[in-house]
Amino acid sequence: MASHRKSRPAGTRVAGIRTPALATAALTSVALLSQTANASPSTDDKPSLEEVEKKVDDLYRQAESATEKYNAAKEKTAKQRKRVDTLLDDVAQRTQKLNDAREELGRNAAAQYRTGASAPDTATFLLADTPQDYFDQTQLMDRMTGRQKESVDDYFTQQSATMKKRQEAAQSLETLTESQNDLRTAKSTVQQKLADARELLSKLTAEEKARLAAIEKRKEEEAARKAAELARQQEAAEQRRQEAAQQQESNDSSSDTSDTSDSSSSDSSASDSSYATKAEKALAFARSQVGKPYVWGATGPDSYDCSGLTQAAWKAAGVDIPRVTYDQVNAGTTVSVSSAQPGDLVFFYDDITHVGLYIGNGMMIHAPKPGTYVREESIFYDGESSIHSVVRPA
């Protein structure tokens, strides 16, 4: 008798569920593709050249930020060390005065012993742990001569002053230790950031390095274009200023009520002339340093970091400005980029970690970063948005 059961469709059963042959084939394909992906990972994980460039630039910026912290810690350490040395010298001098006062007391005690006057009381005083408590007793104070009383007062004065100075010296030594720790931390950070940047660059192939150089070249061309544009704007503004001055002079010549205006104009011209003279000296110094290597923490004469160069340049002009960018940015009058004059300081980035010396026409002299040399470059070398401010220091 023929069976009435339907034949089971071809396929497999997975976990009690019927799986059609087509679904099985699809699952098999997915599994194979997954295995293939695991066996040969994609090269998409490798950073692009642009990402490498950004990472290297970020590392150099972080290194420069750490350099400025290192410079600040180094300057603080030097000042603190000088203070500690001064305090220790003072403590030594006061200790000597204390010893002299103690010897004077000893001589008084010996004199009393020889004459037999109040020998027991004097000996008790010299052996006491707290002489002041003993001298508070009225009977002993009554026996003391004026000279003895003066010696005792001098002893306690010197003792109190010496203890105070010793405490100050101890606190200064503690602060010095903290500054030295900050110095070591900043130095370590700089070295690590530079090592990371060098490692990234060392992994680039010759072709990638060539492409990276091409990217840098395009950035330089754009920066030069922006500098030329600023130069044209400044030239046009100067021309308008001269025309306005000539017009003012013409109007003044036909008026008898221009004494105040003449005086104000004269003062302004004298101030501008004085600044230009100093700026010219600063720029002459900076130009003579072109070609010298950037070295973090360096202040010359053979190498510089960015703020070391600007400080040395203005010092050559007879103007002292602070050591680090964070302080240099407050060492003058802030002006707009369009109003920048030769000699002005141009600061970069929100954290004010780089500075250059403006030379005019949108250009500056600066010590860019490790591995480079002091050079002339557009102030737009890292884009217009990187410019923080412009400061006139004198």
C-alpha cells in the first residue's frame, strides 16, 4: 500500500529548525567571508598621510607647550635657588652672631665665678633648658648688671631671628624641590613628545615622505599668498595714513588754532620713531641668527627656542622682556594683525605656545620647531586661525 506521507524536502536541520538549502548556502558564504576577513585584515586601519601629518604637528605643538613649561620651571628654579642661597648665607651670619652672644654670656658667667658673685645662679642659668623662664625670676634679674642684661637680650634676639630665618630657608628649600620636580617632569614630557613624532615619521615610506613634502609645500604657498595679501592691505593703509597726514598738515597751515593738534601729532611721531629705532636693532639681531638650530630650552648664542629668540632679540635693542611666551604676551600693547609693525611679537595658538618677531609684509623671523632652523616665514604658516595676538613690546 502506497504511503500518503509527503517526502521531506532536501536540506538540513539546525537546532530542530528546518533550514532550506538556499539559506544554508547563504550561511556558509557568510562564514567563509568572515573567515577570510579575519585571516587577512584590511589595510584601512593604517592612518592616512594627512592623519600622520596632523599627529606629528600636534606632537610638536605639545612638545613646544611642554618646552615653555620647562622654561618657566627653569626660571623659577633659578630664582628659588638664589633665594635659598641668600637665606642660607643669612642663617650662617646670624648663627655666628648667636655664637658670639653665647660667648659673651659665658664670659660674664666666668667673671661672676672668679669674683664669687652669684656663681650658683649663673651656673644654673647656663645649664637650664629654657633660660628665659629662669631669667623671669625677679631675684636674678635684680642681681644682673646692665651689661649682662644687654648680653642676654642680644642672645635671645639673635636666637629668635636665626630660628625664623632657618624656617624660611627650610620652606624655600621645599619650594625649590617642587620646582626641580616640575622641571624634570616638563623635560621628560618634551623628550617623549619628540620621540613619538620621530617614530611616526620614521615609519613613512620614501613615497609617503615625498607626498608629505608636497603637502607642506602647498601649505607654504598658501601662507605666502596670505602674507602678500596682508602686505598689500598694510601698504594701502599706510598710503591712506600719509594722505590724511598731508591733508591735516595742509589744513593746519591755513589755521591759527592748531597748536594742540601739532603738539599731539609731534608726540605721536616721536613715539613711533623711538619704537622703530629699537625694533630695527631687534630685527638686525634676529636676522643674524637665521640658520641657527632650534633647540628646546635654548636662549643662544648657538641655538634658540621660539621665546628664547624673541627675548634675545629685544634684549639686543636694550629692552628686557620675560623668558616665556605666557609672560611675553603681557609685556606690551596688543594691536591688530593688520596694524602689526616690524619688531612686534606675533603669538600663536590658544595656549600661547609659540612666538615670532614680525618683520613686515606678513612675514616673521622665528625658531619653528625641533629639527628646523631659525628662518623667515609667513605669519600664516599654520593658518590664519592659529594667530593668537600681536603685541608691541616697547
